[in-house]
Amino acid sequence: MRRWLFPLLLGLALAFVGYQVALVQFPRVLMGLATHRIAKGTGYNAMFAAPLSTDKARAIVRPSPDLAYSSCPFDLSNGPVLVDVAPVPAPYWSLSIFNSRTDVAYVRNNIDAGNQPIRIAIARPGQPVPDGMTAVRVDGTTGIALIRILVPDRAQFAAIDAARKASNCKALS
């Protein structure tokens, strides 16, 4: 029995380390890299309206060619971040908030919003947000707010692009 004790304990220790790396740390590291990569363009707490995807687009994942993407890498270190999404002339658009572990903290689409603007404050637990504002509470200090807009016909992109640029993201403090 003693002869198996050390290998058994070593196996359990390696299994625990593997679990920590694969399921706990890996999502956080990947999201940190993605957030940092997106923030290179406009910085944190600013909306970036990406051009329509082509077969060469591979910034983070393979994007859908029929969706226009706008993203806001956010940093809550100095307080909450306000996200305003303007309605666009498209059959479908949505706002998703991802926390620092890639978990979805909030999703709202044009149907849910009644084709009205969406206005939220992303905040950590305990951070105050203005009265009457929808608070989206996230764990961690960074993440990504992602707007996806269906572009059914590339000829309509100019109107959709002009409307989506009215959406913004900024620190409240």
C-alpha cells in the first residue's frame, strides 16, 4: 500500500493543478488576451466599430460575414462604464456583456428592447450606478461589451454603419 501512496498523491495533485489551469485560469487568460487585443485600437471604455468581415478577418475568432461587430473592451478599475446602444435599421441587433472569465453577464436584442435604445451601466458588485439605470454586475474588472448587427445585404451596410456609430461606451467617473 505504501508503494502506491506517493504516486496516488502525485496523481491527485496533478489532477488538481490541471483542473485549475484548464477550467479556472484558462478562460481568464484567454479573455484577458482578447480584451487587450481589442483595446489596442481605441483603448478601454471606448466603442470600436469594426469593418465588415472578410475571409481574412481573424482578430480573435472567425467572425460571421453577415454580422457587423462593434466592441467595447471595458475596465472597471476606476468605476462603472456606461454603454449606450442606438437602434439600427437592421432586422436583428444585440448587445452582449462578457466578464473577465468569458461568462455572459447580460444579453439584450432589438426584439427584447422593442427597437428602443439600450442604456446600461456595467459595474462590479458594490460600485454605485446612477439611479434609474440598469446595472449589469460583473465579477472582475475587465471584459467586453459586444454589439452584433445582422447585415442582410452588403448594400445596406452604409446606413447600418452610420446608425451603429451612434452607440458608445464610456467611463462614468
